[in-house]
Amino acid sequence: QPEEKVAEILSTSKIFLAFSDLEGLPVPPVEAAFCENYVIGYTGNGGHEYWTPPLFQKIECGDLASFIKLTHNKVEEINKYGHHVSQ
């Protein structure tokens, strides 16, 4: 997608799922967080320093059960309380 379209999508979304695997320092999760998205997923092995709550929730690479559970829980939280950063 062009940068403008990505910015539009990120500004209207609430959750970003990061499936980066051994990517180093993945940029899309950071961009999503700047747009106030909750980021759930893999760190790409380069994002450990910033991959912290409340915006970032780390999932171990390949742990799909946790991916599903945490995403479901975040959707439930947003539906119940609205889109805000939980502490």
C-alpha cells in the first residue's frame, strides 16, 4: 500500500497484529503504536527494548494460542471500555 493509505488504515484501526519473524527491528509495529494501536505479536527479535505495555504485548514466535487469546481479550476490552491504553 502507498504510505498515505497505510497512515489512513492505522489511524482508523485499534489493534495491530505483528507477525514479523526474525526481521530485526520491524518498523510497522512502531508506526501502528504511534497511531495509538495496541500491538500484539512477535518482536522480530529487534524490538525488545520498546515492546512494553501498555501498547505492546509480546507473543513468542509461533505461539498462535496466545496470539488468539490476547487478541480476543483486547477486542473484548475495547468493546467494553472503548479504545484507550490500559495500564
